[in-house]
Amino acid sequence: MAKFEYRTEVLTSVVGRDKLRIDELDGLLRKFGDEGWELVTMELDANLQGSRDGHLLVFKRPKS
């Protein structure tokens, strides 16, 4: 049975957390893709109990 590891990232912006910067998102997706991470889900404007609210991205990759 395949095993996976997971990684979460929160994107925030100086213009406000409701503004998603496409260039920042593209850069992050390219970087993590090169490291073998696959985007599983993305939640816009996630309320993370006040500890870095923003856009929540969850990635996974096969565990080595």
C-alpha cells in the first residue's frame, strides 16, 4: 500500500489575504512540483484560528 507525506502552506499578501497573487502561486507550484509535491487541495480565505489566515494549500508526495 502506498504511503504519502503531506505539506501545508499558507499564502498571504501585503495587499490583504483576500487577494491571491498569481505570480506567487505559480512560483510555489513550480518549486514544489520540482520537489515531487502534488497539489491536493486549495482553500481560499482559510480561517486558521488567527495564526496566519490566508489561502491554504495542501500538497502530498509518495513517502520515500
